[in-house]
Amino acid sequence: METFFTNIKERVLYFTDYKGFAKEKFFEELGVTYGNFKGKAKEKALSSDVLAKIVSKYPELNPEWLLTGEGEMLKSENTSTETSKEESVKGIPLVNATAIGGYGNNVFSFEERDVKDYYVIPKFKHKQVDFMIEVEGSSMYPKYNSGDVVACRIIKERNFIQWNKTHVIATRKQGIIIKRIKPSDAPNSLLMVSDNESYDPFNVPEEEIEGLAIVVGVIRLE
């Protein structure tokens, strides 16, 4: 089954056609309307919550195909066996961006209830991905769009910050932010830089930072 779509919503529609589902009922059970999959609305991103429901409700559906368009739409027996091995470590957690943070030790932390779902993404297998979160807002456009899911590797030592690379930063006052980090002229601070020129750079005192992670991959939810 080598049919390829660049749009996740088109792949969802293809799956419903293949299974012979009544579309209105299918989308109603997911908590969305069929209208979100028609015309211009089909170009808008599909939320990670809906994706999690689809993957959970239809275990025969290959998550990698759904998210990236690569591989087979349905899991083969071999794929199922390999996936089971991967799932023994629960895959990569997709977490609620408002829930994760550091708890006094400058290291990202989250609880099981904050995990939306777990995904096995073969392309991320060797990237040491600790968690994934959904991008919100347009400050990192065009590098990342609102609705994209970024894969993150936790940084446990400040010395491992990679200057001018995109990081996910947990702050006490501003919550989770996604920015490029650069050295700051201000003492004991880091400079946060957006890719979108409409957003000005700003400093964050190091004492305000509760967790750091570097972005090592992205899944575009087109």
C-alpha cells in the first residue's frame, strides 16, 4: 500500500475510506466535525489530542504512516512484533506543554497523567528523544508552525547548551517557551531569540530556568 499523502487529514480520510467507515460518525466519535476535513479546513493542522484518539482507537493503524506518510498504512505482523518490542519502553511520550517543568533540580519532569499518548517513531530511534510537545503560536515561524510536534532531548547540564539551536525552556514565570538560545550581555542570563522577526529577543535570568531540552526533530501536522 504505497499511496502517499502530504497532509495528515488526507491520510485520515483515506483510512476511513479503506475501512468503510461512515465519516460523520467516525469524526463525531473523535470529537470533531467532518467539516474540518473539507475544503480549506483540510489544510489546517490536526490537534495532537485527536491524533492520540485515532491511534488509541485503531491499533492496526501505523502511527508512522499517519504522522509522516512513510511506511505501510496498516501494521504488518512483522511491524506489530517490532512495535511490541518498542512499546516495552512505552515509546516516546507526547506531553501536555502546560504540565511539564522542572521541580527544583533544573531537569524536565512530568507525571504519567500529563502524557497524552506514546508514539513509536523509528526515525527518532537513535536521537535519544525524551519527550515530544506540540508547538503553540507563531514565534518560531517559519522553522516551526503552530501545531507541529517537536522531539526533545533533556539537557541536564547548562554546559551542554548548543548556542543558536532551538531549545525548549521551562521557566517559572513564563511557563514553557521554545526559542533559540544565545549568550546574553546581561549577567547570569540567557538570550531567547525567535525565528519570527516580529518577536523581539529577550533575556531570561538563569535562576528563572527550571528545565532545558534541545529540539532534535519535528513532525509537521499539516
